Amino acid sequence: MLLLLLALIAVHFPAGDTKDAFQGPISFHVIQISSFANSTWVKYQGSGWLGDLQIHDWDSNSGTATFLKPWSKGNFSDEEVSHVVELFRIYIFAFIREMKADVNALRIEYPFEIQGIGGCQLHSGGAIVSFLRGALGGLDFVSFKNSSCVPAPEGGSRAQKVCTLLAPYKDIFHTVEKLLYETCPRYLLGVLEAGKADLQRQVKPEAWLSSGPSPGPGRLQLVCHVSGFHPKPVWVTWMRGEQEQKDTQRGDVLPNADETWYLRVTLDVAAGEAAGLSCRVQHSSLGGQDIVLHWGHSISTGWIILAIIVSCLIFFLCFALWIFRHLSYQSIL
Ligand SMILES: *[C@@H]1O[C@H](CO)[C@@H](O)[C@H](O)[C@H]1NC(C)=O
């Protein structure tokens, strides 16, 4: 039965990474991953996320939540937090017990993995949309919509069976509804306010160029690295003059250890065509002052010019000194 409030969800977060999406939607969601190795061995992992930032962890040994940020409790009182934590503790216990009990009825074979995601998302107009979905073995399985369990097509008859089994448990549906449509939106607004300074901090990117492995004879891969920025949305492309290069390949935005981001953007070109290309970076922290790095005459050219100027200066100084001495000797004689 309760395959339970099953395991929720698998949200598809709009990638919010484009030039126009500096103010994308933001969600709070709880993720659970449970690995059932055999009838006696189960590993449960739970975590709470604000967008891409983990703010809660679940300690399976002690059966309690850890708050990873000073503001992770949002504007909830300690009492309310303990109440929600207690709900999760009961849920996790029941979920694991029921899964083990229903393995045969549902014809699920060990080992298997259940992933769930549930939460709510604030959109730019102010609307908050809640979601809850579960996956079995990496495929969508069931979701919660309009107060009922909806089997995913990928879940087949097994998912239908789970929803049928769950249907009589009105209390569970009621609790899930309350958590999704009341608790989550209230918590989300509170935690966004409580964590504002951290979430909206602006950290400028650093950018540098390098060449990647050659994509083929006579060709170059130009790599533009952008690192250390916050928040995540950033726009980076290769340009020739004012012309965006359509073949620019954008990597995934990856996390640095210090809660800033890293991005790598590459362009394959014929070796003779690299001159005149530049990498352009736009980010909210730069206040409209884009970073532009030119291929071929970046820092190294600067150092060469400096070296030439310094050499010339030394030469002229020596020459002046020689003349000065020469004149001094002449005046003595
Ligand atoms: C269950 O799985 C765990 C982890 O893979 C393993 O260590 C243990 O021996 C298994 N137990 C049984 C009864 O198969």
C-alpha cells in the first residue's frame, strides 16, 4: 500500500541559464533516494534544496534533519520545524516498511531504487505551483495531481496498481495536500526572505582562455572558462566583432566548492580563423560591464609589450649613464 506517498517526484527545473532568465522561478524541494539492496538492507538518503542549493540533510542514523544554513528553518518556529521533522520520520519508517511488504505483490525485484521529489515552485508572477513525483529504477512512476495519485505511462500496470492501493488512504492524501499546498508555499516565501542576503549575493566571475584538444588536423578548439560567479545565470559566447558564433558549445554550469559556479564554453575553428575571435561574458554582478577576452592577444601580449618597454628603458638608462660618465671624464681632463 502506501507505496506510499510515494516517493515523489522528479522535477524538471527550467534551466534558467539564458540571457533573459536572470530572474527565473525558484523552488523548494525535498529529494529522497532509497536503495533496496535486498530484504534486509536499505539505504535512505533525504535532502532539502532551495533551487540548486542544498539547505537540509537527513541523518538516517539519528532519524533527524540537519539544517545546513543558519536560515534553513525559514520563518518557522522550532515547534513547527519539529512537527514537520516528526512527520518525515514517521513517513520514512512507514515507506521502507511498506515497500518491503509489497515487493512481492508488486513484482519488484531486488535490488531496486526509488527516487522521489516533492515541493513547490515560485514563478515570477507570484504563483506557487506544487509538485510530487516518484520514480522506480530511474523511470517516472507515479505523481500527485489534483489531490490524487496519477500513474506515469512508463510505470505500466505496476504504477496503476500502486495508485489503486493508495486510493482508500484519504488521511495520507490529506496530509500530503496540506504539506504541498499550505506548508511548502509558506515555508518557501519565508526561507527566501530569511536567506535573501546569501541567495542574492553577487560575486563577479573570473574568465580566462585556453586551447582544448585539437578537434582535427588544422583545427583548434578555443576554450573560454568562466568561474567563481554567483548567482548561477550567466551568458557566455564566442564572438567575431559583434557577431555571435553559432557553433559555440556551452557546457553544463558546474558547482565550485565555495557555492559559486563554473562554466566552460568552446568553439572549434580552422587554425587560421582564430584571430579576431573573442569570448564575451555577461553576468548580473558585472553591472553591464561585460568581460571580453580576445583570442591571441590576451595577457601574454601585454607581458611581451611590457618586457620590450622595460628593455628599452634599461638600454636608454645605460646609454645615458655612459654619456654622462664620458662627459664627466672629459671635463676633468
Ligand atoms: C544485503 O545487501 C548488503 C549490501 O549489498 C550486503 O552486505 C548483505 O550481505 C546482503 N544481505 C543478504 C541477506 O543478502
